[in-house]
Amino acid sequence: MDSKNYDVEKLAVATVASHTAIQILRGAKKYGFRTIAVAGSERAASFYRRLWFIDDVWIADFSSFKQVAEKLRRENAILIPHGSYVEYVGWRQALEAPVPTLGCRELIKWEADQHKKMELLKNAGIPTPRHFVSLDQVNGVVIVKLFGAKGGRGYFVARDREELRRKLARIDGDYIIQEYIFGVPAYYHYFASPVYNRVEIFGADIRYESNVDGRNFGLVEPTFVVVGNLPLVLRESLLPTVLEYGENFVKVVREMVRCEMAGPYCLESIIRDDMSIIVFEFSGRIVAGTNIYMGYGSPYSTLYFDKPMDMGERIAHEIREAAVRGRLEALVT
Ligand code: AMP
């Protein structure tokens, strides 16, 4: 992006009306930006229109996002991508949308492929679950993930090779077979700041998943459909490792994807009873787990600004500082 083409006095912050839009646009308004929500239906639009911090709510057809992106550009907008944005417009359109978009867009492509995703984490020196290329290699409990599975739907576990063989026979399409890690889930929210040249640990959460977290007494197959998020404060002794993995991730993206991380991202892990952290997934953009801290900030956010801040505010802070310093190009692709 050439920020000279943008009127930095009239910047707008825009996102798709879902996922973390409330947090993003509320934060943007607090920092004085004009705010735009792009909704996919009248029903969604009428909800977002009730929120005082959203200046414009558009209704758009996500199957032809290019026109929307062009209009956003004319409005001096910076688009904040999130999980629902990529899901609604599709990764190909997201890659090409002609509007400055926060963060490293190229990562969206890597995220669409489970193998590339794990390769990136491994190359970062971050411990990941073992993965098995063929049935014969499998020994022990595994989890199978279908490509493009959403919210954990389309994942299943198998106790042994026999069960795996039976279950694989029922599915179609690409998948990855991973060692199932026993422990507790923990998701780390980071913010990569080009303005301050650092990675910040910004919070952590746990996902609340049906049926693994439901009162199902082991009577149903486990499913991992996310229905909400719970806050998490980590044992302080874990923080150095969590930060190290977050920083390693930025380095590997620079080396392998050839772009700079900017803005929020997340590493998703299981922590074993020996306190080792095994990362099975990442999100290259804001995750819905950050919504927990909307309005009051996560405890970790006070480490950097000595006041609580939520992720929406943190994004707006970065955009404002980058605009003031003439460095908006460092934030967007
Ligand atoms: P995801 O959709 O990738 O976030 O995964 C959905 C859920 O599956 C996670 O919240 C974890 O609880 C679980 N999960 C994914 N991969 C593994 C693994 N290798 N070992 C244990 N649990 C996993």
C-alpha cells in the first residue's frame, strides 16, 4: 500500500459484520476513526446499525467482494480481516481484494493447507504433534482433521489403527492424521507491532467446545464445535516460552512466507502435564477468543501500556501511531 494515496486524517476502519467486528469497530471509534461494517444480510445489518460506534453499515454480496473492496478503498478504509471474513469471501478473494488489509495476507493461503500450516510451525522450532502419512505408522490415539473443517466440525479421534481404518473409509477429501495430545487446551493471543518493533503477549483463552466440554458422560463421540470462549491466565512460568514461540512465529513468516506479521495472531496449543506446550494450529489474524476482554482488556495488555486495552483498541492504537509516523505501509498488505 502506498499510504500517500490515503488521507490519513480521514482513515476509516472496516471489517465484515461478524466474529470480532464489535470489538474492532468499538476500538477504532475510541481512537477517532470512521467505522464501516460490511454485512452479508439485512438481518445482520440491522443488528450492527444499533451500535453507536459504527458509522456505516453496508450490505454486500460476498461472492463478488472485489467491488466492495474497491469501494472501501475509495473510503480510505483499512480492512481488518478475521476468521469469518476469510470464511465468507473465501481465501482466493481475500488474497486479491484491492483494499489495504491489516497483516500478512499471504498467510491466508498457508492456513488453507493443513500440511503447510504445520510445516511453518515446525520450521519455527515450535513443538507440534507428530503427524502420520500412512496408517501403518500410527501407534496410539490420533486426531484426523479434514481440510477446511470449520470450528472443529469434521475432526474425529481414533483410539487405534483399526478404528482409524474404519473411520477413514467413511470420509472424502484431504485430511491430516495427527498424534492426539493429552492435556489442557490453551490459546495465546499476540500482537505483532511494526511501530514498536516487538511482539506482545496480549491474552489467552480456552475454547468451549461441544461435545468435549458438554455433560455427555462419554456417551457421544467427541466433537470440537466452538460455542464460546473462556478467559485464561497462565502460570507465570509459562510466559517466557509462550513469548518465545510467538516471536519465533514472526521470524518464520518473514523467512518462509516472506512477509512481516502486523497486528493480532494466535497460537493454539495443548499443554501437557509436564508443562510442555504443543502447538497444533495458528491463526494469522484476530481470533474470537479476544472478545472475552472487550471493554476491559486482558491482564497482559497492561504490560505494554500500563492500562488495560482490548484487541480492538490495540489495533486502532497501532493504526493511529503508524499514520502519525507515516508508516501505514508497514501494517498492511
Ligand atoms: P482447531 O479447530 O484446530 O482449533 O481444533 C479443534 C480442537 O481440537 C481444539 O480445540 C483441540 O481441543 C483439539 N485438537 C486439535 N488438534 C489436537 C491434537 N493434535 N491433540 C489434541 N487435541 C487437538
